[in-house]
Amino acid sequence: MNTTYDAIVIGSGMTGGWAAKELTEKGLKTLVLERGRDVKHLEDYPTMNQPPWEFKYRKFDSKQDRLEYPIQSKKYNFSAASKHFFVKDSEHPYSHPEDKPYLWFRGYQTGGRSLLWGRGSYRWSDVEFGANAIDGYGTDWPIRYKDIAPWYDYVEKFIGVSGSKEGIPQFPDGHFLPPVEMNCVELEVKKRIEKHYPDRKLIPNRIAHLTQVEPGQFKGRSQCQNRNLCHRGCPFGAYFSSNSSTLPAAYATGNLTLRSHSIVESLIYDDIHQRLSGVRIIDAETHKVEEFKAKIIFLCASTLPSTAILMRSTSNRFPNGLGNSSGVLGHYLMDHHKNVSGSGEFEGFEDQSYKGFRPGSLAIARFRNINGQDADFLRGYGLWGSASRAGLNFNQAGIGSDLKKNIVQQGSWRFSLSAYGACLPYYENKVELDNENRDQWDLPLLKITASFKENEMTMRKDMKAAIQEILEVAGLKNIRTHEGSAIHGDAVHEMGTARMGSDPETSIFNAHNQCHEVPNLFLTDGACMPSSGHMSPSLTYMALTARACDYAVKQLKEGKL
């Protein structure tokens, strides 16, 4: 294998795939380093069409699975049908304080967690980008919506996002494919909610699913079939993943080389030229150490691995981690808090139903603290929900003709809502290298210390009360609300440990995701985020990546890198 390239991208997931596409399409010979195995679209989706009865336990995980995957098996989409896309916790340990649990969900393979994400694709507004400046928590974002809006356009047109234009300022509209249809009860609940609340709309969720494909559009991908088998790997390429979309585009240029089983040990800093000269890797299978050189390097390994790589990349100039003169590296770890929900019974429409397994839900955009402070907590939350009918229960007790009748008899309608909330950036929420405990490649384990605090707990009270009230307004009966545990990592939106900012004394990367102190280093995954927002950050990651690649290549061509 060649050892010298124009660009090196570390990671092949959500942001790594985008970096590979953009850099190769701009003519750069690019090496993508993936620490896990290679997974090719279609070829390596072994369960994509397998029916439940062909699994030993009808898809349910076994006792052995829970021993090998004690953390991963807590994820809603972990099962015998998808476990091959999750890491074995027994092989990839980490630590946290006993009183501060942390759930770290991972997928080490080509495409990373882009094979496993929930596909929510939301533009952030200046309500989110300007939050730190207004309330003083965290460093101010070095960009605003106007800076990233053209890149949201660019990304949406390529990945395909279904949704409806609603004119909600804090929930910006985008370039949408037709939305997933709402069912009859959802449309009725929508009428009731919007009649009562002038500031709230119940709308189709915005998801990266192809609901309509015109000839020549979305090369190699086809329309969503509503199978609800997404996390096995979609043979239609109907939802966006690196494997079905960005990496094939990169391969088509002839400029891409992907090296699997390549664990990045550190980035190599050149003291004389004050630039990175390359990347040092450990082959995951042979344990052999190798080095690759490039003019620019994009760090896209996901939040915690990217931060660990920076921490391990020490030198005379950067004894505390690459580019870390500010001292903020590893701090301000954020995630969204969840597990607040409610549901109730809806009377009527028993003569109507629906078909298929719709991949998306509904959304109520954030309505707290939009035009000033109107709640006893900072920031805000959004609500997601749906209506469905009970029924087709094959596990109920019975015998004979009565059982056969009951099995195929649909029950009543239910409508439910659940909340996702913002987390403030706290210095003490952090990740560190545990140099006393090492993995099988002799790299220090990560110690993660993070918890939600008073602001989030106050917000959760409001979430629960708001859900109760909205369900009452919707006319539901027998309403039940629930508040579960708030554990960092549970939302799988970890971010913030190598943040962007205008001031090098309080941040590591600038407005173009370029390291303040190491100009040929760019980082565009969740580590760069100065705040958490209240909704999925994935679309923002992708837009930041495309924007940073455009800037980096221009800088390279001008001889500035």
C-alpha cells in the first residue's frame, strides 16, 4: 500500500464518509483509515432479508449476548439481527465513576454508526447556535445559521431528507422529499393540538429516507419500502449511510483508498514546519505499527475516539494533547437527556388502520425559551411521537377458534409522546486517558465522567408536565406519563470535547473546523460542538464536514497548508 496521500480521513462513518466524498471529488488522493472491519453495501448485510423465525430466539438476544454486549444490548435497535454492527463490550472496555454511569454505544466497521442511527435530520437555527452567547454557558459558536445554511442545502440534496415545510423559525425548513404520511388519528390529534396551542405544530418527522426517487436521482439507491428492518443494513439504500451513499461516490472518483483494521495511535506533529506530517496506526489484526503521510488530515472518528487520538498525540509543543494550549480538550462532554414520555388511549376511528412499518414518527418543535426566557430552566426540548393500533398479538394465551379470532383482531388506538432535551456544557463533564489500564493494543482506556445536573433535572419536570397537558388537550383517555433514568450516552449524541470557537484560548478549532494551532488538521465530528442543541446533530455534522472540506481544499490550492 502507498504510504503518502494528499489527504487522510480518520473514520468512515457519518462525517468520515462525507470527508472522503468531498476530498476525492475535489481531486485529492485520499486514504480513509477505519479501525474496524470492512463492510460493503449489500455484500455484508447478512440479515437484511432474514425473517424472525429463522433466528434461534426469534431475533431476541441470548444470555451470551448480554454477557458479551452488556452495554450495547441496552440500545433499542440491538438484536440478533443487528448485533454484528455493534462492538463487543467485552473486547472494548472503558471506565466511569461508580455513581456516574455512562453508556457508550459503538460500531467499529466501515460506515460506523451510520448503519445504526435513527435518521433524524434537522437543521439547527440561531436559537441553538446563539444559545451560549445569550446565557453564558460555554463558548460562543463561531458561526451562525447563515454560514451553514448553504451546506445544509448541499447535504440534504445528496442524502435525501423527507419532511414538510412548516415555517417554524426554530425548526428551519429544508430541501425535502415528500413526508411520510400521517395516519388518521395523528391528523385528528394534530388538529386538536394546533387549535389549542398557537405556538405548537404536530408535523411529520424529518428523516433521511428516500420517500420518492426520480429517474437519475440518488445513484444506486431506491425508495424506502417501509420494512422497518433498517438496522440490519438496507439493501435498497433507502436511508442514508456512508456505505450506500458517500463512500460509493468517493470510490467512483478513483481517488479513494480505504484501509480497514487501522487503529490510529497518534497524529505525527512536525515541530519544524508546525504542521502534521502524518498518522501513526496499529494494525488491529497484526499489531504492526505503520505510518502514513498526507498534506491535510480530517479527524472524523466520532467524539470520544477523536478526542482520545488528540490526547495521545503529544509532543514537545503539545505535552497535554495536540492543539490543546487552551486546556479544554476532553472537557464539556454533552449528550441529550431522554426517557420522559407519556401515552394514552384514543377513542374512535376503529374502522380505520394503516399498512406497512413507517420508518418515521412525528415531531413537535421546541416551544420553551424561544423568544426570551419563559421557563425556570435554560435551553429547551422537543417532543416526538406517533399513533398506532394495538393488535396482532401472537403471544396471548388461548386455544382454538377463540384464540385465532383474537390474534387477528386489532385493538384500540394509542398516541404517545417522548422528549429529548438539551444539555448545558459543563467543564467537569469530561473524558480522560486511563494510563494505568490499557487495551489489547496497549493504548490507554478511556475514563468518562459525566452527569446531568440541576438545569436538566428541572427541564425534565417540565417535559413530563407538558406531555401530560398535550395528551389531555388531544382528548386521550387513561393517560400515563413516565420518567426513566437520565444517563449520559443513552441518546448516542455525545459531543463537545474538542470544541469550535473564535478564541484559541477557549477552543481548539475555528469556524472552519480547522485547528487553531495546527492548520492542516480538521475535525468535524461531534467533538467540535460548543453546545448540544435539543435535536439530533447528525445533519449538522455532515454540513460542517462538507463546508470544512471546501475550505481545506481551497487553502491547500492556495499553498496555505
